[in-house]
Amino acid sequence: VKSTGRGSGVALRIRPISDAEQEEGATTVAHRLDDQMVVLMDPMEDPDDILRANRSREKTFMFDVAFDFSASQEEVYRATTRGLIEGLISGYNATVFAYGPTGCGKTYTMLGTDKEPGIYVRTLNDLFRAIEETSDDMLYSVSMSYLEIYNEMIRDLLNPSSGFLDLREDSKGVIQVAGITEVSTINAQEIMELLMKGNKQRTQEPTAANQTSSRSHAVLQVAVKQQSRCRDVLQEVRFARLFMIDLAGSERAAQTQNRGQRLKEGAHINRSLLALGNCINALSDKNGNKYVNYRDSKLTRLLKDSLGGNSRTVMIAHISPASVAFEESRNTLTYADRAKSIRTRVSRRSIKSFLGVPLKSRCINSVSSPGEEEPDKCVVPHRSVHQHHL
Ligand SMILES: Nc1ncnc2c1ncn2[C@@H]1O[C@H](COP(=O)(O)OP(=O)(O)OP(=O)(O)O)[C@@H](O)[C@H]1O
């Protein structure tokens, strides 16, 4: 399997067809052709229509890596996320997104089940192992937090009673969630229990498309601080953050027959997804002179340092193989296809310290995003690539 490696990339996962889809009489219209290619067939077009048959019935898409029902959780983890760990413990930020319509397997990929744990736990296990291997020379501290963004409000999934939390910029210019619970356990079983419990706190409501549809974006944040054990030289304290994000369903509000509250949620969900898409679009601009508007949503503000020039970004897009999901699958494939050009320049974020005492300077961010000094001005209109969500 070709891996997204240590860099950025886009993966596509087609989940198994569900019993409900089969009962509806759905056929399979999305197939993985090889390690990278996926084909989607339009179920509405008449296969006997010779004139049109070869023109529009099938569309193929190519990704860094493609999975179908036969892929194990371990395979998906290895090909998409494992390669980010080495960077993380060397001071590079990274972000992994699960994107796709409701019920297509985002939570399955990220959280998974007790028997088939997903990317969260596999990543943390490997991170702790990697840290142990280098702990003779380096001193590490790892902390985790788990939050949701629902209707543009942030809630602590490890302590939901704490109400809505604010984003703040700390003295080093790093965006933090004020008052969030930070956990530093390294026991995998404990972590899984915490995350399962936290996930149950996510705002879920039935939509016509999915009985337990997640209406929020769930964000698992892992912060790694690292310092050389050698105390008699100018030391460097390195910080890096990994965000693993289970996005809310990307489906159109209309498709789920949502009204009132659901529609409002749809608009907010779209606001974050739209802002995310616009940021990715601007970041992937070949000339690098597009303004990246992180301020448009809570999600992109939180991810500012992890999407910019300083980070690796992996998107895992999810689709159903069923004919009944054709429209959504096509929209998702198109969105993911456009996200493919995320190719961020990576630099290491660090602050110097002397004899273990950190200097109170701002973090040195050697690559700044274009236009960053003028956060409220949009210098280039964004391409409207995500209109299918509206
Ligand atoms: N690759 C897979 N293998 C087996 N079962 C899967 C797979 N992907 C998804 N499923 C099952 O499909 C159902 C829906 O998946 P899941 O809850 O992960 O969707 P989702 O995209 O997170 O939806 P939402 O946006 O509503 O939260 C679940 O029962 C899940 O266990």
C-alpha cells in the first residue's frame, strides 16, 4: 500500500455496504480499483444507452491511498497516520481529519471499537513507544484533550459540565482552549475508556440519514513538549501538536430533511467545513500568495498553527459504496480531490531556553503564512469550491 508517508495527503476509505442499504435494494457503485484509484458509477444512467455509456457513467478519482471494506484499521492507520509520529516527536505539528457524510465511517476510523480500535489509540500507543525509545536523551511530556465544536461553540468532552470554552492565544502565540481538561495518562486501555466516554458526550441527533448522527466536530489534541536532558548547553524546548479530528457529517442540510435547529446546525457545520476547505484551498495555492483566512470559524482558528506552513495534514475522506449514497459520494470525492493539493512547507517550531529556563520570546515560526500580519483582510477572493455543501 502506498503511504501518505511523512507528508501531507488525502486518503479515501469506502466502508462496507450496510444492512440497511442492502434492504433498500441498493447496489454497489463505488469501487476501489487499486492502491490509489477509486471509481464511482452513476446509478441513474442507463447502461444500455450506448451513446452516453462511456462518457459519463463512470468517474475515476486518484488519491494518495485508497481503501475499501477489506482494509483493516491497522492498515488504514499505518498508511495515513503512523508516519506523522516521528515528526511529532521532532517538533513538527500535524493534523489528521476524518471527512465525509454522516454514517460513512468517520468515527469508526478515528475512534473505532473496543475490538477494532481506530487511529486515536493506535497513534497514542506508537507515540508513547517512540518516546520511550528516545527517553535516555530527551525529556518528554505529553498531554491530551478532547473537545467538540458544536454550533461554533467549544465543549470539553472530558468534562462536559464545564460549559462553553473560549479560544485564547497564549504568550507564545499558540492558540489554546482556556480551561480545557488535560490528561497525561499513557495507559492505552484508560485512554480508550476516556475517549469512548467522551464520544458518548458528543452532540448526536438522529437525522433522516443516520439515527445517531454526530452534529459536532470532535477534536483530540495531543501536545508533546520535548527537551534535551543535557543541561549544560543552550537547550531547545520543542512543542508540537497533533490534532486528530472527527468532523461532523458533510451532507447537505436539505438531504437530511432538516428543519429549524438541524438546519442551523447544518449552517454552522458548513461554516467550519467551508472555512476549512477555504484554508486548505489557500494553503495549496501553488504560488503561495493566497490569504489564509483562519478567523472564519472556531475550527480553523484552533488549527491555525497546525494547518499553516508548519504542519503536515492528512485527510481521510469516507464514502458509502451504495447507489443510494451516490450524490453524497460524488460530492465527497470532489471535495477530497480538491484537497489533494495540500502541500505545506514544514518547519520546526521551537523556543530557545538557557539552562532549562525558557526564554520568554515568541515561538520562532520560520515560515509565516502569506498575509498573516493582516488577519482581518482577505486579499484574494476564495474559490467557491465547496458550494455543494450549501
Ligand atoms: N470500515 C468499516 N467497517 C465496518 N463497519 C464500519 C466501517 N465504517 C463504518 N462502519 C459502521 O458504520 C456505521 C456508521 O459509521 P460511523 O458512526 O463511524 O459514521 P460517521 O461517519 O462517524 O457518522 P456521523 O457523521 O453521523 O458521526 C457504524 O455502525 C460503524 O460501525
